[in-house]
Amino acid sequence: MAAAALRRLAVAMLVLALAACSTTSTSWLNPMSWGLPAPSLDWLTGRGAAAKPGPLPELAATANPVVAWQAGIGRSHSGLVPAVVERTVYAAAADGTLVRIDGETGRVVWRTSAGRALAAGPGADATLVVVGTDKGDVLAFDTDGKPAWSARVSSEVIAPPLVAEGVVVVVSGDGRIFGITAADGKTKWVHQRTNPPLTVRNTAGPVTSRGGVFVGTAGGRLLALDLQTGIVGWDGTVAIPKGATELERIADVTSRPVVEERQACAVAYQGRLVCFEIVRGAVNWTREVSSLSGIAADASAFYVVDDAGAIHALDKSTGASLWRQDTIKGRRPTAAQVMGSQLAVLDLEGYVHVFAKSTGTYVGRIATDGTPTTGQPRLLGERIVFESSAGNVYAIAAR
């Protein structure tokens, strides 16, 4: 099995190398490392080789999620995920379209073009909306859609920028993290790391809390940086690469961490879920689970979809298992988010499956446009908001 996987890896690398010779785009190949596309390694390892998800499981529905609204913006891909600021939603399409949507009604308030293809974004706060390209361009707009400034980083922008407290944080494909002044686009600080030889693309991006930036990295680390200076507060180990080959040693954090008042938590592919004390970075607890799609959370539990498709509910204080649900593992679930008293889990064909948070009981589902989400859904009150690969932005509500 290992030999076969290595052969597939060699073929994949050859294909990527040929592609790199014929195009200037770096959307698949990082300058400093070989980058595998998120959110699945099935195409490379041979696991879950079925081209499509399995059949929908039987369901005795007791909940009926509904589409609160839907807005079409244009075809999309991972790295392009809606940003929610209070009751406003910003979203971007691969062709450069950028829109502002009324979060209550789904009405498109304005639509503009960045003038070039987009790789990641948007990130936003109350005054600024920021997107990035595969050429390393960082483009900022005001909340009326008018261009504010542009900047350049060292490689493609792979994740939605973070906009907070006068700083725009940008993660580039070569492992660097940039702090850019939100007022004028000038570089404020740069944190530089060396990527492992083989990585899974992290298109999720950082989060901020209490003046800090928390970002997961290739190689299984969670960094806590000072937002204003880029100084490392602490550097925590989420996963330790193991194995004899670079493929076996992939142990990357590919999703956004969850940051709360007392702890910051992250999960890694071929690794574990770890919660760190937020100030010093000491480990509070760990749980062995491998995930590409990240963590959803409420007041008492974390919810994680593992890389085999099982859903886990874990106690936030100890990591103890509360329930495990594998009803939809054949559907290749891709992302999860809390939706009121329920947990919504999306699959590769765009279905939204709904589970009772307290028990894990499968209670409902709803179809969308048949394509996977571009990333983990965002919260808009008790609704979830996500973007499909086909280019539709959905707000889904529990009922």
C-alpha cells in the first residue's frame, strides 16, 4: 500500500511540475513546497476511491432546515468563503466578483469587480473588505465597494485575510504571515516559516482574540502572534509528523482554530485535537482525532468531522467523548457548523445534514445546488452562511 501510494505521489508531482512549466499560476504549487489541495487526500492515497458519495441514508426527519435566502455570485473554490460582519455578508467569486449581501434578506446591496481573478477572501471588518490573488496581490475595498488600496505579498494568498484592529493579516503560500496596515496597505510586520516538503493547503486562515492572531500551520503547529507586532507569543504542537516518507509525515493544521476566553484549540490532519491555555500556550488537553475540516463549537462541546467521515462531539473542558455519529460517513462530509440547537454538516454533493447537538441523532437534511462548500460555514445569528463551488451563497436556518 505504501509503495502504491508513493507511486501515485510521484505521478502527482510530475503532473504538477508539468503544469508549473506551462502556467504562471501558483494555485496548486507553492514556491517553497509541494502543496496538496484541500479538503481531501483521497485522490492521492487511494482511500475512498469512489468518484461520488454513497447513497443518502434513511431518515425519519424531525427537523426541517430551510434556505432563508440564496444569492448567486459566480463559480468559486476553496479559499473563497463569505465574511460575516454583524448582519452583513461579503462574498467573492473566482472571476473577481465581490458582493455585499444584506444578511437578513439576501438582497445584493452592491456588486463590483476586483479586476482580476481571486484566490482567497474576503476578510472584512466594519470599514474594510480585503481579498487576495494567486499572484500575491492584496486588494482592499471600502464597505461601499470602492477600491481603497492594493499591496503585494511574497506568494499567492491562500486563505481569507483577517481584518482586525487596524491590521490586515495575510497568509501566503510560501509559509509567510504578513501584518499589513489597514489604513494604507503598507507592510507592518512579517513572520517567516519554512514549510515542510509536502503540505496540505490551508485555505482557512487565522482568527483573532484579545490582541492576538492565532493561525495553524503546515507541520502541525498553532501560532499565537501579537496582532500589532507579529511577535510570537507561543508556538504549540498540535501534531508531530511521523513515518518514513513525506506523504506519511504530513501533519498539517488545515482549518481555523477555535479561540475562547481561556483556551485556543486546533486540530490537525494525521494528528490530534489540542487545546492550549490562551496566554502561556500550555497544553490543557489532547484528543487523538485526524481532521481536515476543522472544529465547530458551542458553549459546552466541540464538534469535529474526522477524515473517515465520522462526527465526534467532545467535552470542551476535558476532550471526553459525548457522542459519535457515522451515519453519513459514506457521503464524504466536508464541514460542520453549529446552527442553533442543531449541528449542520455539509457533504460533497451540497446536502446539509442536521443532527441534534445533545445526542447526535440524525434529524434532518436539505439539498442545495449539488456542489461542495468552499469552506467551513460562517455563523449569522442562528443561521449558517456558506458558499458553494457552483457560486451560490446560502443562508440556512433551523426549523
